[in-house]
Amino acid sequence: MTKYVLISDSTLSYDYRNFPLLDFLPCAPGRKVPGRVYRFLRGPSPEALPNGEAKNAPYAIRKIEAGLLRDNPKKDVAVAHMDYLSNFITDDTEIIGVSTMDPLGIGPTTMSYAALFGGELDSWVRREWDILMERINQVRKGKKAKLVIGGPGVWEFTVLRDEIDKYNFDYVVSGEMDDIISELFRGIASDDIDKNMFTRGYMTYDDHFRRVVKNDDLFVGRGTGIRAYPSLEDIPEIVNPATKGMTEVMRGCGVGCDFCEVTLRPLRYYPLDRIKREIEVNVRGGNDHAWLHSDEIFEYKHEKMFTPNQDELVNLMKTVMSIKGVTGSNPTHGRISIPAAFPDLIKRLSEILKAGPNNWIGIQTGVETGSDSLALKHMPNKTMPLRIGPDGSFRDIVWEGVYNETRYYWRSAFTIQVGQQQETDEDNWDSIAMINQLSHSYVDGRPFEFTVTPLVNVPLGRIKSRSLNSMLNPTQLGVYYASYRHLAKMAARDGFRDTNGNMLVRAGTGTILSVGGELMLKVVEKIARKNGVDIDKVKKWGIENDKEISSLSMLSRA
């Protein structure tokens, strides 16, 4: 008998040919990316164990599994492979727990495509979610098992509340639950959820960005104040391997950007021995690369004024790379001001991580804008310990950061926003100038290595109305065009170099990426021209006649 069956949104379980940024492929519109292309690029189906459980599973599910196994025998808990759900969902099953990131396709990256192409909400991530839900409901039909949805994507059901009924959910759970998941599942199974431990309803925002609490018994949270988050000591350690060898090194982010919910969570730092034990679990599962997850790696045990604790960061990377079986590692997220201000730290970390021409250290970075005005309004701590003004413009700081990253073989995957509050056309032209300057810059004879993905801040009312046409004005489309122009350049340059697999897979992946990048650029250009964008002006803005920019760093030029 399996009392608790866990599974994740299937788009979180593929390896996407281990190519940078392809993990975001499911965000693409289903009607724009052919099924054959999508299925080839996402790679083979995740591996299953002989009993039908998933060999590797997304990290969030592994945390929930670990919490359940602290209080329940192994036979009561299973992380099922999607193809073998019927092996586990039986008449005795009490809970089916599903973790999701972007079930309805209204997450930031997915909406950036919807804003560009308009039309209905139709992404591959939404299609995959619908397939998973249909399969689960088929298997649980006639059984008592309750369907419980959790994970960072559940906020989408508070915006599109009417979408819930067709999926037959019993509960939607929000918040960090890995430490008290057994209490929650027992309460749900017995229809007696502890009101002293859990709250009912959900929080949303009105059109004036004020918080509003909605009473709704379908939604469950974990209290308020200090009770809203588990202490470090209560967070369980994973006991089975996570997809891509993911390991959490800290939770929370104190940078304070006003558009980011993560900043509300308290900072908690995992000690090195715990990090090491989780990586060893992943290594035993066949993962030789350690992905170090945080919301801001350079804040790991940071000092005052967001100054990085260099000794702790060095010790962290040394510990990871010293683990038997680990051949490489990279952090998931980090801000660009630290590479700008501390090049020697980046150099040292690169040496530890064995970075080089054939081993780029990928990291996701929310650069968000090229505008001093917007940076100061919405993310004033993003550049710390550097400051806009005394240490140059925001663009100067970003340029310096990418200069040092490229020099020491780091590659940032930038996001850049349009539609922020109080945004002006001038702000968007600043962002276009930043993208163009970075795209035409070199260090040591090598072009700057970075990608840039445009995102759009979509008002919740617009999502609720499902009216997605004509969302972008000409300067916002200009930011999109500048971004995709650089992405096409990167795809042509790196599409074959950074592919993995046998010769045929590498050839197929490289061809699709390089050709696809150029085709996507042509589509974006057509949309931009149709909506009044001066393409020639966008191409030249911030640079002179497409010329290459000096390879001297900002400090050297000073």
C-alpha cells in the first residue's frame, strides 16, 4: 500500500539536452514550436526505477518526500514516474501530491511569449500540465485518494480561480511545507486540518497593488509571522537523488527588489556538512554535476552592505568540488554587481570550479533594466556594495560584471523587464543601449558571453481577462527585438559548441538552435515593424555603426 504518492509537473524532469536555457523551452507557445521540435529538444523521457518510481525527481518533490519519510515508513511514500502512476495509486492511497512551477502558463517567461504573440494562453508547459492532470484523474477515478497541488506555481490558481474546477483538485497548498508535510497530509486525509497550524484562504492583490485576503477553504497555508517558514534545523535533507543534481545551499533573499516575492522570505544558510550530504545523495544517483540552488549565491553568509563573504564562498565551492564523484558545479542565481566589484573572487571561484573554454559556469541573473531611474526605484540594493552614481551608471556596473564573467568563463542568463511601474520610453531605450553595448563588447579577443530574455510585467487584471493582444508598446518591443537579436547571435555562435550527446544529437540540436534563433528573430522583427518600431534605430542605439567596443574594463579606462 502507498498512502502518499508524489509527482511533479513533467516539464521539470527532462534534461533538455543539457543545453543552456533550453529548460525554458516549455514556456514557448505550443502553436509556434512544432511538436516534433519540442519533443526532440526536451530530450528522452526521465528514467524510471524497476518498481516504477522516478530515478531522479525535481528537488522540491525530494524535499516533500524527505519530510514524509521522517514520520512514515518507506512503503507508505512513493515518488512516481508519470508512466507508472497506476502502480501506486490504489484503493488505499490517501494523498496524491503534485508540485508545479507554471501550470497555467502565466509565469513570467511564459507570459513574455504570450505578450509578444498575443492570442490564447497556449504554451507547452500548459499542455504538459493538462496531460498530467488528465492521467492522474483517470487513474484515481473511483478511489478515495485526494489530489493536493503545491509548489511555487499555485499562485496562478488565485488569479485564474475558475480554472480549478476542471482539474478536480481537493486542496491547493502554498508556502514552505517540507517540515510539516506529514501533519498536513494527515489532516487532509481525515478532513480535520489543524486550524492552529494551518490557515485557510489565500492572499492576492487588487488593481492598486494592495494585498487582499480571500477566504476560500480550498486553499491551505502555514500560518503567519515566524510560523510561516521552517527553521533551518527543521528542513529535511533529501534522501533520493534530485533532477540535474540540484542541491539547496540557502533560502531567501534580502536584496529587497519590489517586484520579487522571494525577498519576503527569511535568509537561512545550510552548513557545509548538510550541503555535502545532499550532494553525495545525488552522486550515488548518477549525477556528477552539482547545481547549487539559491536565490542569490553571493549572499551566502554575506557581510554588511551585501558585501560577499569571500572566505565562505570559497569554502563552499572547495567543499563541493572535493566530493568524490563531482566533476563540475555551478550556482543557479546571482547578481551582477559582485563580478563587477570583486573580479579576484570570480577568478578564484573559476579556478576552483575548473572553468574554461569547455566549461562555462552558467548563472541566472535578474539584471531587469538598463535604466538608472528604474534600478533606483525598484531594486536599489541590486548593485550593492557598489552604488549607482559614485561607481558609475547601472549600465557601467552591468558591463563591468559581464566583462569579468566572460574573462573568467562565467555566462550569465539575464532577464530584462518591460512594463515596470513608472516606466518611460527613455527607460526602455536605456535597456536597448545596454543590450547593444554588451552584445558588441569583447575581452581578451573574445565576445561577451551572456543571454538576455525579455519579460513583461502583466497586470493581474489583464491575465484574468485573458486579453493578451497589443500588450507591448513600440519601445517595449524594441527591447524585445534587441534581446532576440543578441540571442540569435549567441545561438549561431554557440549552438553547436555547447551541445551534448552523440554526433547526430549534437548536429540536430545545434541546427535547430542556430536556425531557430534566426527564424525567431525574423518573426520578432516582423511583429516589431508592424507595431511601429524603428528597427534601424534599435540596431544602432547605444553604439556607433555596429562597431566593437573596447576590451578595456571600466576600471582600466578610469
